[in-house]
Amino acid sequence: MAGLNQTLEDLVGPRSGLLCAYRFDGGRTVASDQPAFEPQAGGWGWSHLALGDVRSKILLDKVSGLPADARALFVERETRVHIEQERGWVFGVLPDLERDLAGRPQGEGRLVFALDGARLITGRLHALRAIDDLRADVEGGVTFESPAAAVAAYIEHYIDRLEQVFEDLGASLARVEDLVLAEPQDLGDTGLSAIRRSVSRYRREAQALRGALTRAHAGRGARRIAPLAEWLPDLVAAAEDLDREAGGLHDRGRLLHEELDTLITSATNRSMRTLTVISTLLIPPTLVVSAFGMNVEGIPFAHSAGGFMTVGVLCVAIVGGALWMLRRMGMLP
């Protein structure tokens, strides 16, 4: 039923700009149809907003203590991946994967978030994959001790999803690699360009996440995000591994592109060599035929019955001599 409700929300939109809300208290998770904006003793609340609905901006006005910079992120739809903190709040923009109704990744997406000790507010413009994974965890009974733990779990889900994307791209690269190493005669569209574009796009996302997490973990002063300190070392390490994997795929794609260019160049050179040899063999007979075809007096064999055969034998002899000479010069196998 939760999956059906989620699909309906994607089709017709949420009510009041709220996609979902949960309250966590003493290991219990309670779903609510009202935003969990008010701090609770011993517990905390998560509210997930649809930023494409103008009513979500009205809901944000009800969040007490939310810094103006944090609210601006939800309203202005900034795409730069970063994490900041101000007056006890941690907020920023994190990467995600847009999805279609079947759950398949459709490109890069952005999740805006803001949290303090008792509240987590997230928002997205389009349907996203990793935040839906986090929502599925909650609806499946998983509880989180704090908003920061939920955000850390979200980042882990995103990294897992991106690893799957890179695994699929790696399999596609392997198929292209097998094709290229087989040196096929037909070097048509191998799909390598599209794969390299996808690798580059998602690698930029991985690098953006790695940079944001690194600054949050090792930054100075206000850039060091204390509420996430418990999870940041592992998240930074996972982001670095993801970036290294993306870098390996990028290098493989570049080398395959160079190998493919080499094969295309070799095929072109072979074609040009064949055309050159054919042209070289045909030039002497062409000159002979041109000379005998001139409409002037004194052409040899003009009145001879065997003139055509004589000139034909001469052309064949010239071609044979040129072919012998080319082989002696090593230009033919």
C-alpha cells in the first residue's frame, strides 16, 4: 500500500506540499499526515516536502528557528552540493538519482535538507531514488536515533545506488572492450560515447559528494559539522572509494576510445593503401589508352587489324611490370 501511495503521489502530487511525515520516539515510528515541525521531548520528527508544490513554502514558514539561509535552499532550488551549519541547524544540498515510476534512475537529482537535534526536514523537486530507499526503511520498521543518523543512512543509500550505476556502466564498458579487442571489420556505433558521458556525469556527482563530506569532516570552524561527526569518517571513505571506482571507469573509457580510434585509423589506412595501389596500377594503362585515343594523324596501329590486341597486351604488360615493381619495393604483401 505504501508503494501504491508513493506512485500516486508522483502522478498527482502530494496534499499540502507534504509527501510524508514520521515521528520517532523510544524506538517507535509513527507515520503522520501532519508535518513533524515541533520538537518533542525524547524523540524527533522527519518531514519530507515536495518543493514543486508552492504550499511547501507555506509549511516552511511554520518551522520555528529555521535559519533564513536554510529556508532559501528550499525555496531557491540551489544545485550546488554542500553542507553548512548555523545556530544549531545543519543544512545543505545532497545529490540523489532521479527516478521514473518504475524506479529506474533517470539522471542527477538534488535533495535539500535541514536538521537540528529534534527535527529533520527534507525536500525534493522530482522523485528521487535514495530518499525513497530511506523512506522504505522507515516504513519497514527501521528506526533512527537522531536526524543526523537518518541523513547518514540516506548518504549510504545514495552511495549504494551510485555503485550499482557504476557497476552497470562497467559491464557496458566490458562489452565494448570485448568488441574492440576482437577487431571487427565493422566499427559502427559501439555505444562508447554514451557510456563515457554517463560515467563523466555520475563521476562529477561522486566528486561533489566527496568534497562536501570532506569539508564537513575536516573543515575549520563553522565548516566542521559536529552533529554528523560520528558518521563522517566512514562516509568520507565510502565517497572516496566511489570516486576511485568512477575514475577507473573514466580511464577505461578513455583508453577504449583511443583503441577504437586506432582501429578506425588502421582501417582507413588499409583502405587508402588499397586505393593507392589500384590508382598506381591504372595510371600507366590510362596514359597508353589516352595516347592511342588521340584523334590525330600518325597513331600507331590505326589501320592494323590487330592493333587493339597489341595495345591490350601492352597495357597488361605495363600493369604486370608495375605490380612486380611494387612487390619488390615492399608496398604489397
